[in-house]
Amino acid sequence: MFEKFKKKKTEAFFAPVDGNFVPLNEVSDPVFSQKMMGEGFGIKPTSAEIYSPIKGTITTIFQTKHAIGLTGKSGSEVLIHIGLDTVELAGEPFDVHVKEGQTVDEATLLVTADFEKVRAAGKDDVVLTLLTNGGESFDSLEKKQLNHGELLRK
């Protein structure tokens, strides 16, 4: 009965890919930079392997393999979106290693991406992590080099 009055727990967030942190407001697509899809952050990747940013469950794998939805243990809905306008690539540069319903953590490899193909197609390779059902901003994180699995927020 009093569930709605309980303070919502926050997820621990981890860097999903090696690369350079990009604040969401600096992403070149206004749908993301204006936070229409929710709070989050981007990483300009320096490696091809993309891991889970949270402990949770895979809820959605887009047919075009450019995005994966996850639900965290405390209810956060998270979207990993690989590149900008990469839906147009019809899944070609992405190899998905998980399936819907699978339990994952920061050590779980979600996708291997061929970022050379993404860039050759004229697409931005930024990897976005978005909280689609609300959450705190990541804008205060310092711009820096990140390694996948690195704790960004408890």
C-alpha cells in the first residue's frame, strides 16, 4: 500500500565501452542532446566491445541491432544506442551476444560493433546510454577517458 512512498533506489552505472566521455548535451542529434529520450551520456568508443552499463535484464533487442533495452534491478529502464542514424545500416556492423530475458551485469558483453563500417557509412559512432524512465543527470561527470566496467555512479 505504501510502495509509492518508498524512495526509489538508484542503479549503479558502469561505462559500457572504452572511450571518451561525451555529455549528452554535446551529442550532435537533438533528440538525444535535448534529452527527449531521457538523461544519460555518450562515449566515443576506442574499442569494439560494448558491455552492460547496469545489473539487470535484457528487455529488448532491436531488429536492426543498433539498440538494446535493459531493466535494472531497481527498475531503471536503460537504452544502449550504438551510433547515430545507424538504424539505416540494418544491423550489418553489429554482432549481438545476448538475448531477451537474459540477466546481465557490467561484465556481460552485449554487442561487438564494427565501428570502421559505421564511420565508413558516414555515421557518428557515439555509444549512448540513456535512462528512458527518468533519472539523474550525468552532466557533472568530467570529460575523460573511460574503460568499460568503470563505475560512473552508485
